[in-house]
Amino acid sequence: ESFITLFMVGVLIILFGIACLVVPNFYKAQNIINLVTNNWFIIILGIGVTFLLVTGNFDMSVGGVIALTGVLAVYFCQGRNVSQNVLANGLGLPYGVAVGLALLGALSVGAINAFFIARLKVPSIIVTLGTMMLARGTAQVITQGAQRNTSLPDSFGVLGSLGIPGTSIRLAVIVMIVLIFAAFIFEKKTVFGRRIYLIGANPVAARLSGINVTRYLTALYLLSSLLAGITGILLASEFKAGVSSRALGYEFDALVVALLGGVSISGGFGSVLGMFLGAIILSVVTSSATGLLLSPDWQFTLKGIVTFIAILAQRFALDKRRN
């Protein structure tokens, strides 16, 4: 694991050096900070996705959960019967209550995932793609395919606007940093964290050794949905709107950064630190493409090419290490 992490650090240094050569001012301190701060949401999602990948499971529902949580938070907060426009009316609940109920909505998606995957043994890729569509579809019904952004109390935008004065670092970035440190400690220092590697490496052996695999998977799916819900709350507060199309493709970005960071798609191997490095690698690539004024189509293609090369390089490095 440490070998792969060091290998990805090397890949990051090489890519960053190339970017500094071809993109003007790429090396400036503010740009380096932006590589992290502009991708806080993918990194938070990557924590839950990484833990599930280590167990050999997927969570493709996180993008839909973000959209659903944000829309629910807005709907619960909007004033009651304040306009003839249906999209301007909500339940008029206090902001704290609205956030709590919206997060319960996110957790309900995680509970559905856990029930079908951990208990009924349905493949995770099928279940989570289904719940992704369910969550986003529910958000579209609530917003009628548009968005809700009126009749909101001033308190709704507080979380999204808080930050360190004089810097571009917002509360969301601080939350990301805290969660990364907490996840790292959880992964390395707790019995629960170490057991998920055994589940991923050999679920049958884990079950025979007394590990309640169903309970572990349930907890991880709830955690992943909770992290997606927190992300949805922060994004909705930042933009003061609930949008059903928000976070389209975020589930794939979270999967990509985990794979770039050395997490095994078949389970049993990977780390949160590696995922974080993968997120920075992806950020360097996309920021470089933007600096070179490449069209979004070419940026998407470049992201795919770099991802493919990085995964092949990782596989090659592991094979050489074993030999």
C-alpha cells in the first residue's frame, strides 16, 4: 500500500511539473491551493466510495443523493404558501430541522443500498445505479425538472458563505480536511477500519472468522450516503438553490479518484490518502486542460486517457513489485 502511495506521489510530481512547463502561472501558490479547494466535494465523496471499494463494492448513487439532499433542504426551508408559484412554496421549517430531515433522506438511500446489497446479495453496481436514478428522479419531481431557489431564509446561505477571512478557503474545505483526517485515523487505527480490508480480500474468510459482514457493509453504505448528504447540504447552501441536475457525473469522478489513488476495484486494497492523491492528480489534469483553453469535450477525453494510463501504470508497478 505504501509503495502504491509513493508511486502515485511520483506520478503527481511528474504531471505537476509538465503542467508548470506548458501552462502559464500554473506553479503559483493560489493555483496550487485551488487544486484542492475546487475539488472538496469529490474528495468528500471519495472517502465513502474508497471504503466501499476496499470491501469490493460500488456506490454509484452518491451524485443522486447530493441532488436529493439539496432539493429536500430547500423544500423544507422554503416559506409556506408565500406565492402562487408552486416552486416558491415549501414547508417553512427551521433551517436546522430542514437539514436534519434532508440528511435522513440521504441515509434512507444508504439504507436501501445496504438492504439489497448486504442482505439480499444483489450486485452493488446494479443496486446503486438504481438508487442513483431513484434519488435524482425524486429530486426532479420535487423541483418539477427545474430548481427551487426562492422564499429561503437568510440562514440557508450561511454554511455556504462561511470561510477563513482573506482567503478562498470556505467552510466546505475545512469540513473536507477534518473528514480526511478522521477517515485516515479510522482506516489505520481502528479495528473496524482494518476489518474492511479483510472483507474485501476474502469475504468468506471474514465471515468464518466471526466478522458480521452484513453489519459492516450496512454501516459503510450509510456512511457513504451521509457524506454525500453533507456535500449536498453544503452545495445547496453555497448556491442557495436546490437543483435536481446538480452533481451529474460526480459518482464517476469519485470512482476515478479512488482508482487513480491505487484503490483496487476488486477489493482488499487501497487507502484514503491514495484517494486524496488521485483527486489532486485529476485536478492537475483538468486545471491544465482549462489553462490550455481546451474545449470541455477534449477535457473529458483527456481525463479518460490519463485515468486509463495511470491505472495501467499502477498495475504494472504492482506486478513488478511482486516479481
